[in-house]
Amino acid sequence: MRITLRQLAVFIAVADAGSTTAAASRVALSQSATSAALNELEAVLQARLFDRVGTRLVLNDTGRGLLPQARAVLDGAAGIERDFGIAVGARDAAAPSLLRVGASTTIGNYLLPTLIADWRRARPDAQVEVAIANTAAVAAAVARMEVDIGLIEGPCHEPELLARPWREEELVICAAPSHPLLAGDPARKLDVAALRQAAWLLREPGSGTREAVEQALQPHLHQLREGLRFGGTEAIKQAAVEGLGLTCLSLFAVRDLIALGRLVRVRTTLPRLARRFWLVHHRRKQFSRGLAAFVDFCEQG
């Protein structure tokens, strides 16, 4: 076999760091040895993996295709070492590994902090690194193996990922108590005709919240009249408080402002609205003991 694990490790380090100089410290090699290993890999593959842009190395389409495969190979090799008690350097093989978790916005902001706190109470030495983005971005990061697992709010459209149903959450329609459609009565029930007239405050395309809201409301309203679009749930909440429109969000996300009376849960003639959260991972992902335990913890929580 002409491709080595070191070459793949160097390739990943350069992809992450953007240069052989920055990658050298990550793989404990000199800059010249790092460059040599990358050149050897490109020679074996007979393909360039990076575009040279000034002093930076930027993955080209060939490199982007190789990156998740390289991560999977190194992930599998690390799993073999863990299973056979082979430590890296002098470290104990039982030492906790770093878990990398991607979470879509609602989960990352409103659910994951409590979940990780409970996990850390059960395992005080556990190390977890969290990346928060919209559902599409998290799924893409899992597909590239940049994170170990993803917790997402919308359907997964990445073919390389496996999705497990995780939790169900309730979606609620909210507005400021002074919203004109409520006509001064926060307890007023709005029918479909009124909801169709409303200007809706929505997340950006690619957001799991937006996709879930559209799937929940469009069968009843046929279309949503977009009033304003925001890149985050907190901005939508504050826009709703200011009376700029109706919004449909996770109950987890708005219960604080409902409790303060700054938003009201709008009564409607619609049935109960809900959506599913999903836990996703790459098909080729090798679960360490720590990651398997964390996934079990998430699913039992």
C-alpha cells in the first residue's frame, strides 16, 4: 500500500490549517517534512489536492472529495488503537477523548447546554466541543467528518449520513400582545384566513426551523407571506416582541418571553404543531466508547 496514515494526517492538517507551516505543529513535523508528505501523497494519487492562493493552500474539488474519506481512515485507525489499548505517547488509553458535536441553532442554544451539563455531571472529565450552525451546515460538517455527530432540527439531505429520530418538540405560533391581529385580546383565536393575512418572521433557507415551520403550516395556509427574514432565532423573537409579525418557533426557544409576557402564544384553529429532532452521523463513522456512551445518553435523555 503506497498511501500512508502520516500522509493522510498531513493532508487533513493542511486542509484544516490552510498551509503547511500552520499544519506542521499539528502533526509534530517540520514544515519541510510536512510539505514532503503532502507532495508524496499528491504524487501517489497523481492529482493536485489544493489550489495555491498566495501563501495559502485551498482545497480543490479533488481534495474536497478525498477529505471525508481521509478522516474516516484515520478515525478507524484511532478506533483500533483505542480498542487494543494502544495509547498515543504515554497517555492512558482510557483517557477521555474529545467529542465534537454539531448542533443546529435551536438545539445548540436551548437544549444542548443542559444536556452537556448533565453529561459532565455524570462524567466530570468528559470533553465536548460544540459547533452551532443551521441544519444544512451541521449536516455538511458531519458529512465531511469535521464533527462526530450532529443534532439537527430538519430533515437530513446528505446521502452519506444516517439519521436517527431523537426527540419531538412542540412548535408554537407567537406574537406581541399588541399585534393588530389580536385586536387587543391576547386570548383571541385566529382562524386560517387571519393567519394567511399575517406577515411571518422566518429563518433563512437552509435552516431546520424554517423547513419545519413550512412543513407544519403550509398544508393549512398553502403559503406563508414572508415579512422579514433573520439568520437567528433570537433576532426573530425580538422582532416579534416589537410587533413586526407572527412567528412559529420551538416552545423551548420562546417560553422565556412568554413567561415574561412579552410574547403571547397565539391561539389558532390549527391542530397541534410539532417537529422531530434528529441525531445524524456519517455512515463510515467509527464510534469510540466515549462517543457511543454520549449517543446513548442523548437518546435516553
